Amino acid sequence: MDDLNTELFDLTMSEKAKPLFERVKKHLEENVAPWQEEFAALNKEKEDRWTWHPRQLELLEGAKAKAREAGLWNFFLPDAETGEGLSNLDYAYIAAELGKYPQGSETLNCSAPDTGNMEVLERVGTPAQKEKWLEPLLRGEIRSAYAMTEPNVASSDAKNISTTAVLDGDEWVINGEKFYISGAGDPRCKIMIVMVKTDPDAAPSKQQSQILVPMDTPGVEILGGMEVMGEDHAPRGHMHLRFNNVRVPKENVLLGVGRGFEISQVRLGPGRIHHCMRSIGKAEIALELMIKRAGTREAFGKPIAKLGKNLEVISRARIEINAMRLAVLQAAKAMDVLGNKEARVYVSAVKAMVPEKVCLIIDQAMQMHGAAGMSQWFPLAGMYADMRHLRYADGPDEVHHMVVGRAEVQKHGLW
Amino acid sequence: MDDLNTELFDLTMSEKAKPLFERVKKHLEENVAPWQEEFAALNKEKEDRWTWHPRQLELLEGAKAKAREAGLWNFFLPDAETGEGLSNLDYAYIAAELGKYPQGSETLNCSAPDTGNMEVLERVGTPAQKEKWLEPLLRGEIRSAYAMTEPNVASSDAKNISTTAVLDGDEWVINGEKFYISGAGDPRCKIMIVMVKTDPDAAPSKQQSQILVPMDTPGVEILGGMEVMGEDHAPRGHMHLRFNNVRVPKENVLLGVGRGFEISQVRLGPGRIHHCMRSIGKAEIALELMIKRAGTREAFGKPIAKLGKNLEVISRARIEINAMRLAVLQAAKAMDVLGNKEARVYVSAVKAMVPEKVCLIIDQAMQMHGAAGMSQWFPLAGMYADMRHLRYADGPDEVHHMVVGRAEVQKHGLW
Amino acid sequence: MDDLNTELFDLTMSEKAKPLFERVKKHLEENVAPWQEEFAALNKEKEDRWTWHPRQLELLEGAKAKAREAGLWNFFLPDAETGEGLSNLDYAYIAAELGKYPQGSETLNCSAPDTGNMEVLERVGTPAQKEKWLEPLLRGEIRSAYAMTEPNVASSDAKNISTTAVLDGDEWVINGEKFYISGAGDPRCKIMIVMVKTDPDAAPSKQQSQILVPMDTPGVEILGGMEVMGEDHAPRGHMHLRFNNVRVPKENVLLGVGRGFEISQVRLGPGRIHHCMRSIGKAEIALELMIKRAGTREAFGKPIAKLGKNLEVISRARIEINAMRLAVLQAAKAMDVLGNKEARVYVSAVKAMVPEKVCLIIDQAMQMHGAAGMSQWFPLAGMYADMRHLRYADGPDEVHHMVVGRAEVQKHGLW
Amino acid sequence: MDDLNTELFDLTMSEKAKPLFERVKKHLEENVAPWQEEFAALNKEKEDRWTWHPRQLELLEGAKAKAREAGLWNFFLPDAETGEGLSNLDYAYIAAELGKYPQGSETLNCSAPDTGNMEVLERVGTPAQKEKWLEPLLRGEIRSAYAMTEPNVASSDAKNISTTAVLDGDEWVINGEKFYISGAGDPRCKIMIVMVKTDPDAAPSKQQSQILVPMDTPGVEILGGMEVMGEDHAPRGHMHLRFNNVRVPKENVLLGVGRGFEISQVRLGPGRIHHCMRSIGKAEIALELMIKRAGTREAFGKPIAKLGKNLEVISRARIEINAMRLAVLQAAKAMDVLGNKEARVYVSAVKAMVPEKVCLIIDQAMQMHGAAGMSQWFPLAGMYADMRHLRYADGPDEVHHMVVGRAEVQKHGLW
């Protein structure tokens, strides 16, 4: 992470992406912004929390149709055969804009965990797997989930995975529990990629496989939704699942038996970085709210922007956001230039850096709003919960610091 | 805050309080702990979120009866004529225990905002006011609310209060909006003390009055519940209220017209310190959960207590909790020895110190639990939201730092 | 560290100590304060940095004589046969005052490392050792050093000690290197207690012994003075020593061969806590300087106390100082009540807490002074260097956090 | 600071600069690194601290000659008529390398405050001024100082300047005091640019002028050297000067009477950013030392890199260094693209960010070295003092946060 003399410092958007970027901004302003509030309000009107309100789907599909028509679709997939993808760097600029609107990403078919799942399918899927699952995903017709984290083991150490898949004739029989499976509550979610242990006797990094499990497979039991700081994000949810003798065909294994970790390397880079990119957008929103409040709310005879440390809080937020943005762009560029594997230290660096810092910025924005900052009147509390969740998702901060720290020490041949 | 040679350093519980303290602990373990989980679960079963489940009230009243019978009741009121109260110092020890259980305080009739309201009524109420409102409150038959914060002005500067009360014959006519009125959603809440502006032309500190408003007075409109980080705490709630030409008798003003601030000085000291006392108990719970998780969860082949910075996080939490406990005890003692007014800098000091630091400890406890730490499986997320709310309640951190900082500078004659 | 119902919360000075405390303050104001500046200035006038200026010794001895005459002498030694000592708690109050003046402690014969050495000699010395070394130390006629830290091993793990002492007939032959031996440069320093390895084959905690080595023993070579952030504190210094076949009589071993760690337990408790006590006094000085500057220096048309975050910085400093003071007093009380061994977690807690926090307060005081804050015009830079040094002395912060963290986990039976 | 779609994100070194960058690295390794230790040691051997040892000058001049011969000279001056300068961005890469060696910059004639002074002379000097002062400066024959900060007023608010210049016939008569005038102790320092108040009755931003004062002008009195955390950096020093009726010709005013602030805008941008650039290099050195220590020092049976939080400290240092580097490069680019004036918020942002964060990294490196980290055996303590000084130099952090915060609020039209 300290090679200076390279293209890793050219962080400009490509000429090709510039008009797309402008069109995405326009799309968000015209086709998404206007209904974000209505969409959120509808969530409270539904009788069954675990369904969508028909009007919600109408709003969403309307915007998706417009985006697709305008060619603003599936940007996330670099070097895809389908040709729609952008470089990670270009996508980083766009993702920061998407992060400003809760439904922004989905309208461009660029939302997690579908992006990661589509990338995996595109990279390692068989033609049959692609036809059955990648195609409808790329068309935005279905959604998907990724089932990795388990309630009973420390997910920070992926070797602990305890859900088993045992071959029985031509079928895998899966048993175990997973939780925090985001999006698995969505009625549109049709397919899951599940990390399982297929060979407990193999070398530690060869014991795991990833396997396709359709949501409607018998034995897939949804035990309930996990909350993140009081929010369950129904109907998408963060589901707690049990696999009770779930049977899927042998060929549902991705890439090959025992290659589960290998696939993680493929998926985790971009997935982590997409979160970070969007988080930059969220931080910008938090700062904007902070400033608007500080500049208009008065106490002791002046706007609170002129009271105490508030102006310095604003300054520090801006300084950190700009530095984070550059770091995220560079990590994206590193993936473009070095490949996901070589770029993994850059990726861990921003994953360990961004959610923690953005949490602080959102928290300070709340504080500057007084009690209302925590209320449903502002999006800050929900943003905080999401961002706090990111400090665990795809590996807790601590594990990413281990990756970065160890790489530093190894550079000096000292680990 | 730097006088060394005084009784402010004797922070021992009185001999009189020691057996009470032990009996409170026993009461909590025997009469409260067993049903805390059931109580919380019932909250999700009710049809109307804004009522209590009959079983909830049964549990609560059962424990209250036992506490009252055992003489564990109304401890919060020092030097009360009723004779039940403890010194602030003694109460601080007990409150820390109460803070470990969400319903702990209520079973001893020691929960906010009733404690503050009862103290105000006891200190400044007329005999008629006492009979009508203080008595049933002291008996735990009704509950109450305190309506100060307003949505449209910076509450950190109390002079901004905009709700008006205008005398019309023998009645006050009240108009305005209040929000974050905790407990005003509780069906048992019968009376509110409301901060109003009675004389906009008086000197800034003489414009306000506090006035008793029965909840069922026509014109008192509940607009809804405010959330704190996604939780509305129904049925008690943090209500958003509108006063539409609400009429109450002239004599409902407390202490006298234009003396609203004076009353605040009476109430705010103890109220703030009770929160801080209970927060010490909550911090102990968070640390205990953190340790139990760190000592039992394994990753990379060892308990996570032995990984990375975790042990230092535990150490720092313990160190800060112990220092905070001492500071809170000393502030309580200062109120006993110096009186609420003279002790106000001590009180602001702990109010600015404790919620912020306990937030951090709870946050670290969450982090050590992985994603589950944010979930409904552990009490941490709810504790965090409550504690985060305390950083605004009764004045945001920033205002308390102003009080402490200014007192320091004034000591040197330099403000 | 969480037993609540005990005398550990009575932190009042004893009746016996109150008049002493007042007399110490008077002594410092009358007999020490007037010449502190002259004393410091003389340091720059001497031709040989590693001697005292005669006038310096005159000032020092003058004040010592007055203190001794007034019975303000050797307070540090609780339960001493000599009868002069105070409880650790009482001494904590006095030490905080001593910490406000660089030469304060020495005028009362209460300065490190003599206090620790005298305590060890008093507790475990033979009558002959006491006569030869303890007596002149108690009379303030000579000074002493304690040689533990070594340049070539991590002193945070005391088992690493590599200086050896081998018995040759009736003499120990000592070889090795020590550094940061504070006070060993002082021409008045006549005796050292040296930690050596006497039995490399014994159990890890039985390999070390402590041994008396007169400074003028042949083979004791002073290689030079170690600096702390650019200051060498000549003539006392933090010396780098080499032991070249240094021979001392067999009976110079303290307490017994292999009992070096046991002695450390005796000495380290009070030594660590004395530093922390004095640090509270230093923090008060830093805060006072900060306030005086902030209240008098103007920028942008007002005193800087009214600019930006400065007032909050002052508030936070006061809050932390008060909490630290209470924590230090409680640790002192714990030593009085529980004994040094049982109190060791309390001691580690304040050792890990105080120097780090006081460093921050001094740093903020510097910042509020502008560049001059770092200059010789204010004592802040020197105070910072001393305080920063304390974060290593007698064990780095990290080791004390290990002690506290481990004790917490063990309370739950989980280490 | 949030315009995304621009060349501000191309932070690559130019093709022209790449070979220079490599040659500078080679120069530093071959012509500077070998004698850095000898140079520092000579500082202690001189009889007069306020002169150079002849051998020191020999080493320095030798390296300067090599650099000049190799065309590695005066890189700091973008768009100079002399043609030697690099863009700010290119220079930023080189400056980070220079920052790794104390004498690095000087060997390339790129050290402060000469760079700023030369830039000012080049931009606004008259032909006569250029010939007399700029030429020998550009040739590295003399050195210079910049006299702005005053002991008796808050320099954070430049309007406070109290040194006066009064026109008396054809001469300015200057009276006042300045301090922290870096380099004014150097016997080679021949010229000063002095900020003076020429018209106390003008508008606040028109009262000041900058004026050339040769060091040997009668009345220029050096009162002594100011220290930074115990170091006076003799013989260059940070001098305390008094101007006693100092007379210089009328034409020594730069640019024009009352245009002192205008010149500051010219000089301060690059000067601030050069410091930040070099600080990145210093942070890299600190991290390297930290890692080497952590990877080789053992305690409790393993390298301390594997103990406690140390690996995370290393990770966080790397993450922050990389983010700071990008932010500094972007600020340099902003100066290239937008001009110094428009780029000033970017510049303030890095000035407020970098020294504070690098201080922390150096401090952590010290901590990981144990007590030796503060000693003369490692460069860390000196680096800390220098970096701590930067938090005041060219405006304290607080003032730069004001600039950044205000710009943010103004973007929303709310200041």
C-alpha cells in the first residue's frame, strides 16, 4: 500500500463514465427522490410487514424501467461479457450518488447482495446456472441472498462455518443455521448462495463450498428477522434461517467442491467496496443535514453553527469525508489495476476505515439536531443503524485491521 | 469543584441505607429479574401498542406491592416530610442497582419523570395540589409527565420556550407544541407539569412558569410518539403533544407566575443525577455482557478476550466505570452537602460525562458480540438508544460543558 | 474492583492529616514556590551539567531543614516503625500538592525513587542494611536509585531481565546493562537497588533477586544520560549504566536470593500511586494555565475562552481531573484497607488511566497557548515530557491494562 | 471541496517529474543519508551552539553542490520564470521523500522558510529586490527568515500584529517584537521579511505591510532562542527578536503599503502544503520504526506486534497515512488547477488534518519502543516536537478548522 509511482493515483472518472454519472444523478433526482418519502411511509401502512405494499413495488418498478431504458443498469460488473459494467473506479463515483437515496441502488439493479451474487455467477457459474439465475437477476426480475454468517460461531473467522452439506447420491443435504441473511425476507428473493462445510477433514481452507439453494426448497425455514438497533428492515429483513435436510442437486455447487473460500475472494472485494462507496454518499447527506441544522437553528442568540465546537465538528466531517472518498476511489482503482486479490489490503483498509468514521459523522449530525435527530423526523437514526451494521457486515473492523496490519509487518519480513 | 478538604470525599453509604441497599438487591433479584423477559415479550403481543397488556400491569403491580410492603418505596426524596427519602448519596447506590433492570425503578416508585415531579410538588406545591396529585403519585397509583422540550426551538436554551399561557379570567389558556414528553403515552399518566411562557415582556429569566395540566383536559392533543433510534417505547412513549386552547384554573401555576426557572433548578439537579446513577448500573451490565462474550466466543483458536485490543477495551471500560461511579457519588454528595443550587456544577459535570462514556462502553460491547450485539437477542441496542437519548435529555452535553467550563473560568475571575 | 459496600468509599482525609496538609501547602507556598524559578534558571548557569550549582543545594537544603523542623518529613511510609508515615490516602492528598512544584517532594524527603527504596529497606532490610542506607536516606543526607529497566529487553515483561549476578565466594559478581535509571547521575546518589538474575534455572518468578550496590563500587560505569523528549534532567538524569564485574558482599541481597519479584510487589504499589497522586497536582497546574491564558488572550475580538471548542476543552479537563482524583484516592485507600497485593488492580487502573489523560490535558493547555506553550516561557513542555515518560515508567500502559482486563475476565471465571 | 467531476482527481505524477523523483530518491540515499547521523552528532560537539561546525557546512554544501549539478534544485517554485519549478502536485511527491531526512530539503534548496520567501520575491519583488535577495537565495548562498508571529498577541488572528513601521522621510522605522522566527539564528541568514502594521487607521485588512529587513540592520536585536518542547534547534533556532528603531529604505516594502495580507495569501498556500507533504514522509518513517520494533521486540514470549492492540495501531497508522497522502496530493493539485486563492480551503483542510494525525502516529511509535522511544537513540522525540510545532506554525489547527467549517456552511448560504 505504499507504491507511489503508479497509475493508482489517477482517480479521475473515465470519459465514458462522465455522461453516465450525470445521467444517474438526473435519474435519482427525477425518478427516485420524489417518492422516497412516500415509499418509506408505505412501510408503516402495510398489514403484513413481510410483504411489499403494491404501491411500493409500482414505484420501484417504474423507476427501474426508466433506468433500464436509459441504459443505467447493471453498472457494477466490471469486464462483464454483457458489456454493461463499469470499472470499479467509475462505479465508485456512481455508487456514492446511489448511497444518498435508500432505494437508489435498486433502481439501477445495483444493490447488495445481488451485485455480489451476480458477479459470482458471472465469473464462475455454469451456462445452466447463468441461464436459470443470472439472467433474471441481471434483468431485475428476482432478487437473491447470500448466506454466510452463523449465529453459533464467530463469523470473523470463516473457518468456523458449521452448516454442513453432505452428498447423498446426486444431492447435497444441507443442515445448519444462518442469520443476518439480508434480503432473504423479500418475497422477490428466489435464490441464495450458501456457504457450507463439505469436507471437515480437508485442509482448513478447502473444507468449504458455496452452493445455490432456491428459497422455496423444502426444509428452508425462516425462523424470523434479526434486528439492527431496533429495526428489522422488513420486508427484506436480515433473516434467521434454518436448513433442515435441505436437498439440492449436486451441480448446484459453485466452481467446485472445497472452493468456497476462493469464491469469497472473488465476491468480497467489490461487495465491501460498494458498501464503502455508498457510505461516502451517506456521509455527505449527514453532513448536509448537520450544516442545514447548524446554520438555521438558534440558541443563545445565534445559529448553533457559531456555538462551541460545532463549526470544528463540521470541518472535521468534511476533512474526513474527502479523505475517505479518495481512499475509496483508490481502493476501487486498485481492484481495476491489480485485480481483486492483490487489491485486498486496499479493500480491507477502506472497509475498516469508512463505516467507523461515517458512524461518527452521523452521530454528530444527530447531536446537532437535538433529540429530534434521533427521531423518525430525520433519516439519521436509520442511517446510523445501517452504518453501524456495516462495521460487522463482511467482516468486523477488527478482522480488516488484522489484514492491513499484518500486510504492513510482512512488508518488512517480520511476521 | 476543587475544594479538597471537605466532607465531599466521604462517599460511603450511610449505616441506615446499607440494609435497604441489600434488600433492594434482593427485591430486584427475586421480584423483578424473573419477569423482565416476559414483560418485554408481552410488548410485542399486544394488539394496541399504546396500552399495557393486562399481564404486564399484573407483574408490575405485584412487584410494587411487595416493594411497598417491604418499605422499599419513594427513596428518591431527600428530607421529605413523608420521611421515606434517602440522601442523594445513599440513593445513588440504590439507583445504580435499579438501572440494571428496565422496570427496576418503577417497582420502587422511583422512576422518571415522576420522581422529579413529586419532588417539585413536595417542595413547592400547595396543600390542595399535594392532595390531588402528590398523594396518588407517592402511592404509585398514577403516573405523570413533564413537558418542557419543544420541536420548534433549541431546547438547549430554555429561554426559547414558545408555548404560551395567557390568563383569561380565572383560567390560563395554553397554546403550543411540546415533544419528547416521556411517559405521556402511558394510560396511567394523569398529570403533566408544563413549562410555558406567561410573560414575554418580563426579564428573560422571569418569563416562564410551570403549570399543572391534567392529561384529560380538553385541547390536550397527542399527535404521536417520537422515536429514539427506531424505538417509540410504547405505551409510555415520548409523545408529541399539541395544546389547543387548553384551559386550566389559575391556581394550577406552581410556586408563582414567572418562577418557572426557579422550579427547574429544584428539579433538574436530582433528575439529572438519577439518570447518571442508573447509567452506572447499565454500564455494569454492558461490561458484564462484553466479558461473558469475550470469554466464551472463540475465533482463530482462542477466546476473543485474548485477541487484539479486546482485553484493553475491557480494562478501559472498567476503569471508566469506576471513575464515573465515584464522580456520580460525589455529585450526589454535593447535593446533600451544598444543596442543589451550589452543587449544580458537579451535576452538570456528571451529566456531561456519564451518558457519553456509557454510550461508548455499550457500543464496544455490541462490537464484541458481532452482528448479534445489535439484535433483539441482546439488550445492548436498546440500551444504546436509551443512553444516546440521555445525551440530549435534560440538556445536551454541550450545554453542561458550558456550565462546567464557565464555572472554571469564573473561579479565576476571567469570564 | 466492584465491591460497593465497603470502606473503600470513604475518601476523606483523616483528622490527623488535615493540619499537616495545611502546613504542607503553607510550606510549599512560603519555602518552595519563591525559589522554583531561580532553581530552574541555575540549571543553565552551571559549567558542568552533571553537578548541582552550590546555590541550588543551598535552596534545597534550606527548605528541607524547614520542613524537617516543622515535622513535614517522610510522610510516604505508612505504618513505619519510625512513626512519621501517613496512610496512603492521606499521603495522596499531600502528594497532589507536592506535584505542583518540581522540587516540592524533595523538600519533604518524599521523592522518587527514594521513597520506594526506603520502603523496601524498611520492610525487608537487615538491621545492618538499615543502619548503613536507610538511616541516611530517612535523614535526607543521601539519595538513591533503582535499577530495573534494561535497554536490550522488553521491560514490560520483567522475566526478561538479563543482568546477571553470580556468587563467587562471599561476593556477587554483577554484569549487564541498565538504562533510564533516574537519579543515578545525582552526585548525592550513593546507593542503588539493582534487579538481577541470580538463578536462570529456577522457576520464572524465582530467578530474580534485588541487590544493594553502592554507586562507588568499582565496575559501575555510567555510560551517559538517557533523554526524555530532548531533556536529560541533569544532574539527576536517567542514566545508562554498565556493570562490569561489579563485586558486592553476599549479604547485599535483599530479603533473599530469588525473591526479587516479591520485593517488587512491595515497592511498586506505592511508587506507582505516588506518581499518579502527583500527576493530579500537575494536571491542576496545566488546567490553571490553560484557563488563565484562555481568559486573557484575545483573538477575533474576544478572549479565546469564548472561541470554538476551548470552553468545552476546559470543561472536559476539569471533569477528568476530578474523576481521576477520586480514582487515585480510592486506589490509595485500597492499599490502606486491602494491602498492596490485593489493591494491585486498583493501582494498575490508575496507573493506566492517569498519565495518559494528564498528557492530553497538558497538550491541550499547550495548544491554547499557541507556540509559546511549547517554549521555555511556560512549564508545559517539560511537564508533558515528564508525564509522557510516566506512561512507560513502572510498566507501560499496555501492561497495566492487561492486569485490569484480566482481573475483570477472571471475576467471571473466564480466563 | 465536493466538486467531483474534475481534474482534481488525477493525482498522478507527471511524466516529466518521474525521473526527477527517482533521482531525488537516489540523491537522498547516496548523498544525504550517509551523513545524517554525523551531522546530528556534530551539533553536540560545537563550542558555540549558535554556529555551525565547519564539518557540518562541508557536508551540507557538498550535497547541495551534487544536487545542483544534477539539476535537483529549486523544485518548489511552480511556473517560475527560472523554469526550475515543478507543479505543486509533482513537488508533493518529492517533498514527502525530502521529509524523511532532516537535511533533505536543504540539499535541494527547498527548505522553509526560504521557499516561501523566494516565492514571494519571485512573484512580487522588484527587479532590484530580486537581484539583491532572490538571486543569492535561489543559488543557495544565503538563507532567510519570515517574521510574523509576535509574543504579545494571538497570532491566530493576523489583524493583531502590533509591530509598527512608521515612515520617516525615505525610511521606515520599525519597532516591536517577534518570536518563533525560525532560522533567524543561522549565521547564514541574511534577510528577513517582516510583517508590520503601517496604517492603524486603515480598514483591518489594509493595515499591514511586509517589508524586507536585512539581518544586520542596526536595531535588530536577537533576544534569544525559543524552544519547542525542550529543543532550541540551534544554530538555526526559533528566534525571539526585538526591533529597536530599525530603519530600512522606503522601497523595502513588498508589493505596496497596506498589502501585507495579500502577500500572505501568496505565500501561505504553498508553505503550508510543503510542511504537510514532508510530514507524510515523516509519518512513513515513524510507521517503519514502529513496525521494525514491533516485529523484533519480544515480550511474554512473542513479538509485540502480536500483543494486544499493537497490530491494529499499525493498521490504523497505515490507513491514515494513505488517506492523508491522497488528501495532500489533492490539495497540491487544487493549487495547480484552481490557484492558491481558490485552493485555500483544501490547503486549510490538510493543514488542520496532517500534523495532528502524524503527531499521534509518532506518539504511538514512541509508545511501542518503550522508554527508549523518547530517547536520543531514536529520532521519534525530535520528530514529535517538530510535528507538534507544526500544529501552530502558519496558523493553529483551530483557525484552519474555522476556514474549512465556514466554507462548508457558506456553500449552503448559511453563514
